[in-house]
Amino acid sequence: MHSHDNGRNKLRKLVAGALPARPRLPLVHSTDAYVFDEVITSGQIEPQSCNVFVGESLIYTFYGRPSFRPNMSELATTMEHYLPVCLIFKQSFSKEIRRVFPFDTGAFVNDFYESYLHKKMVLGDFALEPDLETPGRVISTFFGTPRSYLQARPASPMELDPNQFEARSYAALIDAKDSNAMDSRGSGIEVQIADAVSVADWVEAAIVPSTFADSVIGKELHRLKIEILPYDVHGRMRPNEYFSSISDICIHYYAKKGILEDIEGKNA
């Protein structure tokens, strides 16, 4: 057990008692074009050493939303190696889950959420049950529907007991509207995996720079029957600036797959 796994369990118990929102959304994994070339060559997404859970190698995914943004600090560039790639897993994904958190843990340890937390709160206070039903339980507790979660729109303020300190902090974090409000990492549900993931077995679609669609990488994706979802590449943009387009592509892909139709039908 890592030291970050230690904490209070009030939020874990609260979320575990909720019914999971349906339908289940796919996991998504973000990387950059340079690393993705290695993934395609090896055929696997390999766990990488972690600077949050030090001493462990992990694959970081997010539930339904490309909340992780690689190369956040990189300046505008015409080089393609830093451009983001987002892999959408199959809904049937069933490998063992190491941890689930209701937000990006890297942003937590870098104090991006400190305005909403008690100074004694630790990362382990927000650890949830490590299974694939947990993200749906977070959604039903704090967002209401998968569509609202995808659009980062929390449900109306919940009736939370005053001693549900962690839940109230999280509710405040995801509802923040001030000019310094956290980006999507504050409400994207993080799902950690400790074992390698086979691209051929578990990746269903890949959001890639449009220049890669007809490349060697594109041909390999076609061979693996992985759907290519390209985004337009512009000269001298920061890699981080593409994530609005990538998020839109994710939602449009879910709509094409019928996931969002199901959501609307159940909430009509």
C-alpha cells in the first residue's frame, strides 16, 4: 500500500452507496504523438513510473473525458511529436483497476485544489473503491447524468451532511465558477491501471492529428480496425490548445455510437 492510500473513508462510503449512472462510458488515455509511436510499435500501453505514487508504474486513464493534458507547459510549435493523442477504450474493458479518484491526482499534489480543501486533507481522503462501477457512482452522486458529467455540469447543490467534509469540498471544486476555477482535471474521474493494456484488444478509437491519418501510424490503426478520429493541425499552436477540439470529438463519437442517445432517452 502506498502512503497516498491512507486517509478517511467518508467519501468512499458515500459514493459506494449510490447506484451507478448508466450507460457506462469508456475509459480514455491521453499521450502525445511521440510516445504513441512507441505504443503502436510495441502493441501495448505500458505502465510508466509515477511522480505522484512514487515507486509504482501506472497507466492513467479518465472516465469518458480526456481530462489529462500532456505537455501542458510546452510552447507553440510546428513540431508534431508533442501533439496530443487520445485513445478511447472499448466499453467492455475489464482489466483490474488499481485506484479511482474523482479528480486528477497530479493536480491535487500540486495544490491546484487547495482553495476548496482543509489544509489537513490528504489525497487518500478522496480515494474511492477501485472498480469500474465507481465512476458511475460518482456521476450519480455529484452530476446526475453521464451527459452532465461529460459537459462538466454538476447537478443542483446536494443535501450533504455538514460532516461530509470531503464530499462538500469536491462539490465546491466541480461547481467553481470564479475566474481561477480549475479546468476539467478537477472533475474528471481518474482511473489507474497497473498492468499493460493491449492496443489490439482494448482500444476502439484513436483521436490523432490529421497529419497522421495517412501515415504509417494511420495504416497500423486501420490494420488493427481502430477507428481514426482526426483533428485539424494548425501552425504554431500550443499542444494544450487542441484539447477543446479533442473533447468535442469524444462527445461526437459517443453520440455516433448511440451512447448519448441512450442517455437522453433515459432522462426524457
